[in-house]
Amino acid sequence: MLEWTTSQQRENLGVLVHHTDAIREYSYDRASSIGRLDRGLNEAQQRNWVIIDMEKDWKVVFAPPHN
């Protein structure tokens, strides 16, 4: 989907969410057992995809419940 979106001849935005926060959500990377990002991480720079690191870039993963 990222490849198709960013290959179009119009304005686009390719964002890859790197799940790095195992404490607040899930964590998977190049060698994880639940998901692998080898290709995405390798191609992100050449394709101008923005990589968002969950642990470093997000202060909140899930908002606290509102009462």
C-alpha cells in the first residue's frame, strides 16, 4: 500500500509506524516473531517514507479512559 500510494503522480504521504514500544503496545522489528519490517525499513529512505517510532515519537499510545 505504501508503494502504491507514494508512486502516484500527485501529492502523497507515506508513513511507516515502527512498533517499538512493547510496554504500552506491541514491539516488532527486523527479527521479531509477530511481524517483520526488513523491507519497509530498508526501503523507507529511498522512497521518502516517514518512519514514526512509537516509543520515541508518541507520548501516548492509548488514551486513558474518560469517566
